[in-house]
Amino acid sequence: MFDPRRVEEIAAAVETWNDKLAEKLAKRPERRDNFQTLSELPVERLYTPADVADLDFARDLGLPGAYPFTRGVQPTMYRGRFWTMRQYAGFASAEESNQRYRYLLDAGQTGLSVAFDLPTQIGYDSDHDLAKGEVGKVGVAIDSLQDMEQLFDGIPLDKVSTSMTINSPAAVLLAMYIAVAEKQGLAPEGLRGTIQNDILKEYSSRGTYIFPPRPSMRIITNIFEFCAKSVPQWNTISISGYHMREAGCTAVQEVAFTLANGIAYVQAAIDAGLDVDQIGPRLSFFFCSHLDFLEEIAKFRAARRLWAKVMKERFGAKNPRSQMVRFHTQTAGCSLTAQQPKNNIVRVAFQALSAVLGGTQSLHTNSMDEALALPSQEAVTVALRTQQLIAFESGVTETIDPLAGSYYIEALTNQIEAQAEVYITQIDEAGGAAAAIEQGFVQREIQDAAYRYQKAVESGDRTVVGVNKFQSEEEEKPGDLLKVDPEVRVRQIERLDKLRQGRDNDRVTKNLAALEAAAEGEANLMPPIMECVRAYATLGEICDCLRGVFGEYEGVLTI
């Protein structure tokens, strides 16, 4: 892209400029000795063509909607349509969450995103002893198809796309969603949405796993196969870097570990007899948008380019849609502060803007009060309005990839890609993502990065406004915090008792036995799970059936 002779002249001019600047810096030094991104990548004083001298437009950038997709996966990006504004929501009962969904849709949200409570995430019904104190607290409680019917009551599933953040029991919740659509008279072929279904990051970062890795990977590939045939518009997995970032990893690690997990899922699908271009177009990704504004933009661009290369060169994917990173973004929950919570509105706005400038397909903006409680209605409205202000008032959506060609952005994109590739090579040498997790490698890397960041905050090397600098003696706390009624569990148990008394229990027993037999063999598990769900077997009964065959994973202790 650049004339080599002119690049040499520019490099020489910069060197002379730095020499002259040294005299001034001796009298008035810069704020600190070294500048770094949150990923600890060095930030130079000035960037010029000399920093991107090897940049090749066709190889490294290309055009939007074309390989290597650095500049975006759609030819017209937001000039065609905006990203899906998909606020993550769910709390207490299905009835209460349904009311919040209806409110958000009326307020202009363009897609649904379901948060499930912890018992649901680990496959327990609300009446299980381990569910005490957790029912409806961090998401909605879903025990059976009956709850799922209530959750989407009055919401036509052919008119909205739905993302469900569920992993180990993903097959069961997907089956429930399909069954609700059937009751609305809709064919599964018309359903649009995403199931997170990413178990590897649960082992390394989050902990809501049930089964050991091998049967978990089998369930995931069963979902791939089932949806390719029966729910073709459904995104069968959302390969998530978000939770690893929330656990403390850097932007570089987020790209590397997310794509390494993606490689493991693609390889598992191929090993199960699926074609890469059969499952590739329905893979999606989920990233965090953190505080380092420009690094985050470069991160999204690097992830797109690196995944395109992986799919084309490693797996031989021919379909361009198989080579695309289509991703949802959530602003960084871990960056929100309980101190001066209104500052979080500004943090979220910057993070959302970097996601848009980075080319996201879907976006959740966190609410200002989430460091204190589940989002109030006022707070979630402000969060949604933040997206709408970016879309309709900021002007950044009028042209595609507007920061392309910035010497710093391009240099940083190259750096993140190169360092992520080093990590992926290390993970390959360890035997792949699952093996690297079992060996504790990924966990240790995340823990070390989290420790370094926290140490920098506590020492004052990293400023967190309102926390370690610019504190206020008297801080106003939001008054309208959302509190989940403890009686939610009582009502859920009553519903469960009534359900079990009124359903055809012989049919439930028969279908659970069929699921157990399928799990002991090699058949695809989705059809028997569908039959269990239609018979109103509960989530806990279905997961207990699979626990009996597969066992439970104990986890890896890292030091």
C-alpha cells in the first residue's frame, strides 16, 4: 500500500522528531514511562505508515462482505440495516420476564435475549435442594415447557429472533422453544435465533457445566446436526469470549481462546461426520466490549480476519458464510462500578460505540445499576436508548469501517491477530482447547491476567473513576433497585406439583427411558429430548436422565 522509499523517509523523520522531543520531555515528561493497552500491548507515541509498511489491502483488509472480512461481514453493513438491539433480560418467573420482554419490544428493541436463573443453567428444577435461594435471582426460572409457553406468551416467534444464554442444558431449552413455536402453529424452519451452547468456556471461566467434556461435545454436535436438517436458520452455537473476558482475560486472550474453542467445535463436528460448510454458516460468536476503546475496535477486526483464515486454510471451508465471524457483543459487566453508578452510563456508551465501530451484528448494553442489582426498568430503558442514540444520531453508521486505514488501528489489529495466533499454536500443541482446559492452561492464563489488572487498579497504575480516584464522600445510590421476591420459588414449586399431577406420567416415563437408551447408544439426542419436552417432562428430569448415563464433571483445580 505504501511506497517503500517514502516509508523509509517517514521513519527517518519520526526518528529525528523523537530526538528533538527528548529535550522537551526532559523538562516536562509524559504522564508515565510506558503506555499500554489493557492487553499490555505497547502503545507508541505516534503511528505512521512505517508501522504498517507490510499492510496489503487485498490480503489484510479487502472489501466489506468479502474475505478476509476485516472490514465487516455485510457488504453494506449498517447502511443496509442496524445491528440487532438485543437487551439481555430475564428474572423471577416466566410471567414477570414476559412483561419485561413486551416492554422492551414496545420500546424499540429488535430481538430477545433470555437470561436463565442458576438452577436452570445447571439443570435443576426449582424444587431441588440446591436451588434454594437461587430461583429467579439472576434470570428467569424455567422448569418445563409450561414455563416456556408463559415466557413467550403473546410474542410471535416468527416475528422476532431470540438468543438464549444457556449451555449445558442447551438442547433441552432449544427443544422447549421449538415446542412453543409448534403450539403457535409455526414450523421450526422459520425460527431465527441463537443458542449459546458453548460448554468449553464454562469449564475454563464460568462453571455452569453438568456433564464431562466428551458427552458435552456429543450433545453440541447433535444440536448442529439436528438444526442443519430441521431448524436451518438457527445459530447452533454462540462461541463466547465474553465470559472469559469477564473472568479477567485480555483482549488478545479473548480472541485466542474464543477462536481456539471454535476450532474445537468445528473439528468435533467434522469428526462426527458433518461437513464444514454444513455447520459453518450457523456458527456465531459472542464478545465483550471493554474499556480500551481503540483496542476493542481492533480486536473485533482481528477476530474476523483470523477466523476467516482458520476456516479457509485449516478446514477448507468453501462457503463464504462459513468463514465469517458473525458476533453479538455485550458491554463489559465487570467494568461497572457500584460507586457513582451513573458513571456506568458513560462507560457503556463508549463500549457500545466501539462495538459498532468494530462491526457487531447484535448488541446488549448493560444498565447503570447492574453492579447493585438486576436492571430496573428505568435503567434498562436508558441502556436501550444508548444504542438508539448511536444508531440514529451519532453518524458513525453512515460509512463502513470508518477507522480503517488508521495507522494505529491497523497496527493494533495486526498485533492482536499475531499474538492470538501464538496462543492458538500453544493450544494446538497442548492437544486442542479441551485438553488445554483439562491441563489448566487456559484457566491459569486468565487468572494471571485478572491478577495483573487488579493489582494495577489497587496500586493506582490503572484509574477507575470513582473507585481509586475522584471519589465522592457522599454518593447517591439509585433508589428503584429491582428485587426478586423470595416467594418466586414457592410459586414455582406449586406449579411443578400441579404439572406433575396433571400430565401423562406414563408418557413421561416412556420418553425418558427412550432418551436414556439413546444416550447409552450413539443416536442423535435431540429427537428423544423433543419428545420428553412435548410430554412436559421437566428440565431436571431430563438432565437427571442424562446425568445417570454421562455422570457429572468435577472440574479442574488450578493454582
